[in-house]
Amino acid sequence: MSQRPLLVVESPSKARTIEQYLGGDFEVIASVGHIKDLPSNELGIDIENNFKIDLHPLSDRKKFIDEIKSKSQKAPRVLIATDPDREGEAIAAHIASEVPSEKTERVEFTEITKAGISDAMKNIRQIDKNLVDAQTARRIIDRLVGYKVSPVLWATLKKNMNFVSGSLSAGRVQSAAVKLLIDRERLRARFQSTTYFDILAKLEDKKEKISFDALLISYNGKTVASSKSFESETGKIKSSDVLLLDEPQVSKIFENIDDNNWSVVSVEEKPRASNPKPPFTTSTLQQEAARKLRMSARQTMRNAQILYENGFITYMRTDSTHLSEEAIGGSRKIIGNLYGEKYLPNNPNIYENKVRNAQEAHEAIRPAHREFRTIDEVQSILGGDCAKLYDLIWKRTIASQMPPAKLKQTTINIKNNAARFRANGQVIIFPGYMKIYVEGQDNPDAELTNNEKILPVLKKDDYVLCKERKKQSHTTKPPARFTEASLVKALEGNGIGRPSTFASIMDTIVKRGYVDRKNSRLIPTYLGLAVTQLLENHFSNLVNKEFTAKMEDGLDEISRGERKSLPFINNFYFGGEENIFAGLEKMLEEKIDIPLACTIEIPESIQGSTEARIGRYGPFLRRGEITRSIPDLIYLGDLNLENIEQIFKEELPEDKSLGKDPKTNSDIWIKKGPYGNYVQLGDTKTRKSIPKGTPINDINLELALKLFALPRTIGKHPETNEIITADYGRYGPYIKCGKQNASLRGKETPLDITLDKAIEFLINKNKKSSEIRSLGIDPETKNTIVLKDGRYGPYISDGKINASLGQAYTADTITLETAIELIKTKKSAPKRKRKRKKKK
């Protein structure tokens, strides 16, 4: 039998599926992503030699490289079918460099279906050098930023910040993303909240007795302030012409209202159409999955990758809203079957595609196949999370080919002496696409009901009855903090990065400690503030969203063959072109102003008496001789005048006596040190740190005496008869039994842990992992994912990688999809360097 042609894909699961569809005519092997990259321990770029890169085979891909070299020598053809985007093209080029050039061809699969693969095999091409050049330029620029700027952060900020445990880094995209979050926090801190009032009247028509609400909109011809009267970013009122009501003014208006004199001034009705949203792009899928399914960007892309590789959806990295004729035909067939002809437009809905890039010229994300697979099929094969995401994609695709919803909006203006009230209503005449899908809502039927606000049929000069009138108080709120969904939207809107990188960007900025995730919000930390301010002061373009967008545009131009990569890289590093960038090399020569980077902005009214800074042990406030640490839960956006005064007011004064020690009759003092509060016995060196997180009001004499009594004897071990003690140490709370120590985790502390619980901790320390249950098989690696119980609690393993469940999941709630995501995140995390012990 003659040697079969060779086809190379990225994913092992995709390889098996494609080989079946091709009927065994090709031998299909998987590269499992990139096979080469820049070296991990050096720059790998020869700047003086036109930025020549030194690509090294990845250590875990050397076996694959040997395999493809061997097989390509015997195969008549080598088709490279890596992913159809810029990164996939670069991987294809790296593979091609190991294969005889005369045998190499390129093919791209935008959907893993029999028809999709058949069509792709008819459109074989050569590797696109422009796409490869664009990816290489991006990699060089990102490497230069990482390797040249990150050491500046280490030598300046980290060296002067004892509270920073991880490594600091700068990145062309990540730094601009953190800047967006910082700018939002600055707006929140500067926001001027205003409390204002209005009046709500509960009215009823005399005929049908239909109740409805009307709001005061003007008084004596002057418009009454509403939420729209204030600047959303500053909180300042837009115009002095509006009437900003306070409580006494509302009371006066009440006195001038005649409850028997409510008459209709005008009734306005106008039709409104609500158009369906286009099918999903990568960005809009991430946003909607976050809103509807509470999926992180990484979870969304992971589940989408699984759906794509198993032939359920088209390629998930796309900026296009285009649908093929096949997809439109499949959608229209489903609409006709489910809802009938009235829900079918005469012509297909075509969405304008603003994308110019060749790499993004394929379709929107939509169900694969001519006849879309059912949600139940996905559920049975891939599980719940993938099924939920497929359901979202299926509904959005179908809805995009349905007619607009038709609504009727009604406005009724009502007068009572000098007061004017307004009632707004809306009814749905025809639901159209809303029958199946409403953006940001889980239940379209419920949303149809919520969208309706029915008003009675009234005409001019009709009188209505007033059942109740009440004052309403409102306080303006600062701009909301970003969620993953809103940050994805902002990144895309500002041209920062590419949708395919958004998930990794958010993971990176959280992992570095620049951003905290709190209740689905992304909040920049004070470390993130210091890093951003240093970059603003000395590497301004790296955090400038306009510049970052221009860089992305430049890379896109390279990918389209409209621009050469070398002049582009030269301009970035040495500067010069169009005077838009001074050049990274010149910026690196600047002297870094560390104090300026560590300054925290506070309200102008107290800047003369108070300062806020990020110091060696964290953020703090100083007023004269008084210094206060800024609490962990007070972020930059919360540092308003009220909270600052509360910090100075609530924190215990230094050197305060808590009372007398019963044994020595010495004062026990509460003091503040570089690592937090501690208690001290008289003028001695007997000191004990106060456990982190202890509320201020709980620091009293009783607690101090308990701390001084440590180490505490818990009891004797029933087997060894050795004494078990508990104490706080350098690395946190722990227990000790003979020569054996065990860290305390959870709610137990050295002050209250019981003997039984201490014995349990000691047993678990030496306990070998035991299997709780199998969660299932990873469809990509085919490894079995197992839930195990170990010395530190339950964790998951695929046989090679172990990952803890963290605080978000338990042994009862963990699912296969989540476990796969946790293992993938652990695998992609940089390895920690172990410190070698110095030889004595």
C-alpha cells in the first residue's frame, strides 16, 4: 500500500473526526498548538539584525517535530490545516519549515462537518506570508515590551513594595486594559453624588378603571431634574435651567396640587421597530455568555472550542457577522417549521460586515451543518455547559433571520395646576424575533411581558383620578465598575487587542494582582494603580488606547499586505514614523520617578492636609503625624471624602492601652507596625501580631491576653501521647505535635481549634490522595478527569496535571466542563521557579 498524504491539524480530537470524514484517504496528525516559540530564558530577538528572531522547538513538541519530519519524507503531500486565523497561519509556517517545501499546502476548516471539510479540500492554497508576518511582528513587539519594560517594574516598584509577592509585568495589550479599569476608578472617586426628589402619581381612568403611573416632569414651566439631567461621568448637573427639587420644595408642590383636577393635555402614539441583533462574533458571544450564562471569557472560549472541534458550530474566532447561504437556508427552515410564514421575512436579513481582514473573512459563529443539530444532542455528547452555549448560539442565529418586533409607544401628558406629569406606555404589536431571543434576557416570553406597559385609552381633556401621590428620593451613582462583559465591549470598541485574546488578557491582569474579581466586577488594585501610573509617566503610549488601537490597525495592514512589517517594528522600537511614538528604546532611558507612580489621588478639598500613597507595606493615608492603612475593601474608586474621614475616625489610635496584664500589672498596648497592628506587653519585647482580618472593635484586652498565652496547648495525641500546641507563625496559623507541623486552613484558629479537629489536620497532612469519583473524559486530550481528596482537601486531576477547586467550587458542585477549564488554566500558568538553597 502506498503512503497516504499527510494532513496536520492542531487538536487531537479534531484529527480523529476529520480522518473519519476523509474516509481514510489521509493520515491526520495533531500538532497540539504551537511547536516553536522564542526562548523562555532570553530575549531571542537580534535587534541590530533587523529584529531577527531565534525560534526554538518547544520541549514537549520535539517528538511531534521528529514525527512530521519522518512522515513528510514518505508522504506525497503534506496539507497543513491549523486554525484559520493569524496564529494558526504562524503555526502552519513553523510546521512547513520542517517539511519539504514542494510538498507543503495549506487548507483551512471553518467548520468540522463532512460538507465543510469537503468544501475546504476544494480550496487548497499556499501559506499566507502576510498573515505570518503580522503574527511575527506582534510576537516581536510583545516580547520587546515584556522583556524591556517588565525589568523596570521589578527594579523600581517591586523592590520598594514588600507586599508584592508575584512578578510584575507590562504588556502592550494588558497594560492598556488595566488603564481602562483605572480610568473608571478615577471617575468613581471624583464623582459628585447628588440627592434629588421627584413626585410619582398613581392615576386611574374613569371608564375602564385601569391604573397607571405618571411622573412629575415640570413645574411652573420649568423642567424637573431627572437622572438624565446629570453628567454620567462626573455627576454634575448639565444645565442650570432644570429644577433640582429638595424635600421642602416637594412639600410645597403637594400643597398646590388639586386632587380633583387631573386632566389630559395630550396623547401621542408612535410606532417603533426593534431589529434583531446580528449573529455572534467572538466579542459579542463573550459578552452575551457573561450576561446570560455567567460564563467567564475563558470558559466561553473553552466551551466554544469544544463545540467547534466536535462539529457543532463554525470557527469561534471571528469578527464577521456574515452568514453563508447554507446557514440562512437552515435558519429559515427552522423559523418556518416553528413559527410559520409570518415570522419569515420576504428576503434574508443581511448584516453589514465591517471587517477588512482576510483572516476574519469567514462566517459568524453559528450552528454547523445544513440542518442544525439539536441542543439535546450537544447535551448528551458534551454536557451541560457546552449545551447552554450552543443553545445561545442557535437562538441568536435563528433570531437574526426573523423580522423586527413591532411596538407601539404611547405618551400621555397630564396637568394639575402648575404641575405637568407624564405617563409612558408600550405594547407589542408583533413580537418578531423576540419570540425566540432577547439580548441579555434568559426568558424571551417573560421579556415580552416585561416590555409591555399598558396605558388606558384616553384623549385630550379627559379627566383621571388620583389614587396616590408620593415623593421619591434619588441619589446619582458613579459609573459602574466593569464586568467581564462590559470590559470585552470596551476593549473591542477601543480597538485594544483582538477578541480571541480577551480571555487571556483578563486572566493575566488578575493573576498579576493588578485587578481583583469581586461579585462579577473587575476592580483595579493599588498595585495595578502604581504600575499604570509608572507607565503613564514614562511609557505613555503603552497605556494609551488610541496608540494601542493604531498598533492593532498596523498589524491588520501587515496581514492584508498593505504594509511591511520591518519598518513597523523599527518605528515601534526606535521611533520616528509620523511622530506618533517616541520609540521604546528612548523611553527606556528615562529616569523613573517612583514617588510619583505611588501617589494616590484624593479629593482636592483635603489635599493640603492629607496625602495618600502606596508604600512599602501597602496603600496608606497620612495626616500630619497620623498614618492609617487603607483597608483591603476600599479601592481607588471608593476613596472619597466620606470614606477617608471614616478611615481616620475608625482605626484605633497607635499606642493605646487596652488595659492591665493581671500577672505583671503592666499596660498592654495596641501598636501599629509595618505589617499591621500588634499588641505589646509594657515596655518589653513581648509582642504578638493581631490576626489579619480581625475587626477593629474586636481588639480588646481579652484577645490580647489570649494572644500572649500562645502557644496554646490543645491536648495530647491519643496515639503518640505527644502534646499538640497551636500558634501563629511566620507563614500563618499552625499546629505542632512532636516534630510534625500542620498549617491551619479554614475557620479554625490557634485560639479556638479543638483537639479532634487538630488530630484531623495532622492525619490529613500525611494522607495519600483518594479518588472520590470520575467526572468524565476530556474530549480534547481523552484523559479521564478524576475528583480526588488530598491532604489539603478535594482537587481534580487528569493524570498529569492537578488543580485545586479553589473557593468557588466544592466536591458536590464541580462539573466536567469546569474541571477541564481549571486544568487548562493550571497548565497554561507559568511555572514557579524554586529557590535553590545556598551551600554553606
